[in-house]
Amino acid sequence: MLIIKHCRLFDGLNETVKDNQSVVIEDGRIRYIVDGEETSKHADVINAAGATLTPGLIDAHVHVLAASASLKQVDFMAPSYVAQFAHHSLRAMLRRGFTSVRDAAGADYGLAQAVEEGLIDGPRLFYCGKALSQTGGHGDWTPFEGGCLCGCGASTSISRIADGVENVQHAARDELRRGANHIKIMAGGGVASPSDPIDVLQYTEDEIRAIVWEAKAWGKYCLAHAYIPEAVSRCLEFGVRSIEHANLIDRSACELAKQREAFIVPTVSTYEALAKHGKAMGFPSVSCAKVEDVRQQGLDALDLLRDTGVQVGFGSDLLGDMQRYQMREFMLRGETFSPIEVLKQATSVNARLLEREGDIGVIRPGALADLALWEGNPDENLGVLEYPEKTLKAVFKEGCQVSL
């Protein structure tokens, strides 16, 4: 048994942070919470006076296999090196307070199993395997003079090419049989891919509906890479549950997302990092030029998402060594949302997105004891989170304290 006493408590759900709370943990879960001090001669006790206890953070858009800013270069790296990068990436995220992450293309059952068995000291990993991309889509960076012509077999470190209903069904089923928690669809142009403009639509209605059907048949859901309003709206209409980035979203698409009870997951920190460091870290020049086309619009979109009341998830999407800037996402969102709203996005909202509502992302009896203890008041000042090496006092994953 473990007792964390005298903490300020943000439970992931309420606007009010309670003072002088004691949280009792047993068998990896929160047993109960009391006002004031709780003691037991059979428990280990941590006096958290003056510190704020939050649920363990959740990042819903990471790429733990993205060992370089140039995803094409990752294809030429030794798998053993990439696996070690993923280990380093996951370990660092846990020590920033993230106890769960959703990988948005690349990670597989092997990494998730390694985390589960304790071979990798990292956050709980929700994975999709490889994202599905059409030929010439966001997941296709084969050279202009080469590439797969059959539409049913080429793959990269994070994606696989599949064209036509039959082939996308096969690809989705293959990822699902490997244990995918969700299926990723490349549904529009992107920044990192060389050949597709931002405003291009990808995959037909029949193809997207087929992928969504396969995921739902397994009790899973789809997320989709999309920037422009039409790409966002058609994905929502065809049953996609989570839209990634959405930098150029408009009010109509926001209202549709709210109507469908879907989630929008902005990733504004990656554009700041790419603009500042992308070129030096090997991000292709054609992609660097695309960053400026979407960077400011991504920040502007936050206002629209707030005003329309869409469910907003928390994601970072950082590549290579830029993953060190993961906590910048809090600060950038804080220019639009209140600290409590941003904290909810990174806890209870993301838990709902991951279909683990009530189990993670909250501090309440019965929930997993995934917790982060901060020096200061992040509910009032998100700057407390920006440099966890200075302010993060403790992290607990299923009740076990992490060595920082």
C-alpha cells in the first residue's frame, strides 16, 4: 500500500483543484481518496505538501520509431537501431510524466509487449502498426522513378501502400490481426511526404468506409491524417473517430465533428519545432517549405475548436530529436485554452479517445494509479510542465514509482 498525503489534487475531470488530499494506492489502483491526512503502519507514505498531483499524462499522437526528422531515412536504418531509439523515446516520455501514449503509425505489438513485460521502461503503448496510404499519398515517399505498382505491398517504417477496396480491407485486417488498437488512414496531403500537396484528397469514399468497417468489426476505431476542411469532413461522414492535425479546419467541419462526437487532435508543437530545427535535423527541404503553409493556421484553428466545443485531444507528433520539445505543446495550447482545459485534454479527454475512460487519465477510486506529482500549480500556470526535469517530483505507473 502507498499513501500520497497533503497534495493538491487535480483529478482530471473537475475544474476545482482540492487542497490537502490523501490518495491511497493498493495493487496498482487507487483505493480511495480522503480529505486531510491518512496514515497506516502498513503503508509507504509520501508527504506531498505543496505539490500538485495530476493523473499521468497521455499523448495521443507520437511516433516512437521516428528516429530521424526524415522518415525516409528511417527506412534505411538498422531495425535494431530504430528499436533502441524507440526505447529511448518511450523512456524519456515516461520521465516527462506521460504514462500512456498513442502511437500514430510505426509502433507494433513487439514494442507494446516489451513495455508490458518491463523490458522497456516506458508509458503504456497504444499502437496501430503501419498507417494505410494510397499510392502517392502521405505515407508514400518512394522515388518518382520507382515504387510499387501493384498497390498492395509496398511499405515504409510507418506506412503501407494499399489501393482499392479489396487491398485496404486486407491491409486493415492484417494490422488488426497483429493486435492494433486503432487503424490510421492517410486521408489527405501532408508536410513530411514529398509528392502530395497539402490540399489533395486521398482515398475514395468506398475505400475509407471499408477501412472503418473493418476496424469497427473488431471493436476498434480509425484515426485519419487530414488538414483541409473537405478532407476532415469526408472522414467524419465516413465514420472516422479521430482527426489528426486539422490545421486548416473550418467552422462547418468543427460543427460536424461535434455532431459526430468525434475528436480533433491538433499537434501544434511539431510545426514550431520543424520551423526552428527541421532543416538542421535533416527534414527535407520540400517539407520545410510546407511547414510555413500550415504552422500559423494550426494555432488559429485552436480558437475555432474552443469556440465550437469540439472534443480536443492532446498530441505532439514530434520527430527524431525534436521529441525533446514534447512539453511545448502545453504552452502553445495555453495561448488559447485555460490551464485546466489543457490538462483535461492530456488526461481525461485522451482517456475517452483511447476508450479507457475511467481507467486512466483520472484520479478516482478504481482507476489505475498512473500519477504525476509536480512542484507548483500547473492548473494555474502551464509553465510548471514545460521543464519537467526541474518540476516533476515523481511519476507512478500502476502504483509503482518511476526512477527519474
